[in-house]
Amino acid sequence: MNFEKQQYITIEDVLSQAHILISYNDARILLQHVLKINHAYIITHPEQSLTPIQIHTFQLLVKQRASGEPVSYILGECEFYSIKFKVTPSVLIPRQETELLVDLALEKVSSSMPCKILDLGTGSGVIAITIAKHRTLSNVTAADNSADAIAIAKTNAERLSVNNVNFIKSDWFQALTKRKFDLIISNPPYIALNDPHLNQQDLRFEPKLALVAEQDGMFCIQTIISSAASYLNAGGWLLLEHGYNQAKITKQLLKEAGFISVFSRSDLAGIPRVSGGRYDPPL
């Protein structure tokens, strides 16, 4: 991208040049950030000219993206469930498929009655905060073993004026002794240690502790399932996001742990993405 000899440089010009180095969609998002505009504005004003400062700023961002750095980390924010959240390299980048986990949680939680909810491995807090925002009578506990993640999640809750979420530093259930919930949800690490995708695209930059689990990616899922019943009220639900090939074993583990009404649900791409079950304690 070199516009030094051009005097009149438009939105269309910079996007066309940036598309040589990065995807058009990434270029558009970066330019929207620089110009503080939305997608509709880009479509309707392709001939608008840019100032030298805007061009320089945009070029720097494109260079970062061309080196592989995720757009969300470059901008320091990411949209999830139509809400903008702060993210840093200390937390995972929220992904659209995880919105299914929120959808299913909202199905289980009444909007007219109080409910105690636990989000394990909350990261940037997107799941806990989104549910709390849509179910204002609920009390949500968001736990994570990373102090950096908890700090980011707290910042997101404050920015969005969500005050029915409590954040706690905890290694899964470790700091939650004797507490009971009506719903436990988690998007835990579930990628196998030797998965080649870890060396590709955005995953190269994300925290490995939040991505990778032993036992072919099943260790954290198994850990949560084996302990969850002790922290659920009778009739409470456990919902877990997992990998594309982990639905069958996750459902098996849920059944072995005494959960009933066990199910899996696929994301928009048709990939089994969330499994869950209801806790029915023995009489």
C-alpha cells in the first residue's frame, strides 16, 4: 500500500489496495474503526477522501493484520451477541458459534424468576455478561483461574452497566465450595495438544491455556462434568461447548455422571457444538 504520489485517496482506493494483503472484510472492519463509521456508510460513500493521518493509521493496522495478528486484538474489541466487548491477548476472542451456548442458556432461564447461574472459565466475560444482560433477575457468578481475564471481564461488565454478575478467581469449582446453582455453563479448553489448527490463523496468538486440554481435548470437559452435580440444585442444567468431534463422548460422560435429558445441539454450520443435561438427584 503506497499512496504517496496520490493527492485524492478514497475509501474505495484504500480498501482495494488493502485487499491485496488481507481479506476485504478485515480491511473494511479496520477502516470503519479508523474513520469511526459503519458498514452502511462505506457502501454509500465509496468516493469519500481520507486525510493523510487516516491513511497512515489505516496502513499501520493493515500491516499488523497482514502479519497475522487478529483483528480483535488489534482493535481491542470484539462483537458478540450484538454487543461490543473489550478483549486483549490475555483472553480468547469470542466466536459466533459460542452464541449457541448463550441461546441455549437463555432457553433454560426464565426472564420473570430469579436464577443462580455459574459461568466457568469466563475469560472476557462475554457469556456471563450477555446472559446477565438478558436475564436481569438472575444472579450470575463468573469464574476464571486467570487474574488478567477476571480484570478484563470486570471492565466489560462496568462498561456495559451490568451489575448482576459477580466475578471470582477460581480453578473450576475450587473456590465455590458449598455453593449451588440452577445452571452451570462453560466454554472450556477442548482442543487437543497436537491439533494442527493451533499453528494456524488467529489461534497462534490466543492464550494456549484457554484453548488446549489434555486427553485429546477432553480433560477439562471431563473435570467439569465429574464435579458439576455437587454444585447444581435439583433440576439444574449443565451446558458445555465442545469440539466438532466431541459430542458423543461428552453425552456419554454426562449420562455416566447421572445427568438426564442429555442432548447435543449443532451450530449454524451444522457442527455439534453444545451438549448438556439436567441433574436429577437420586431420592
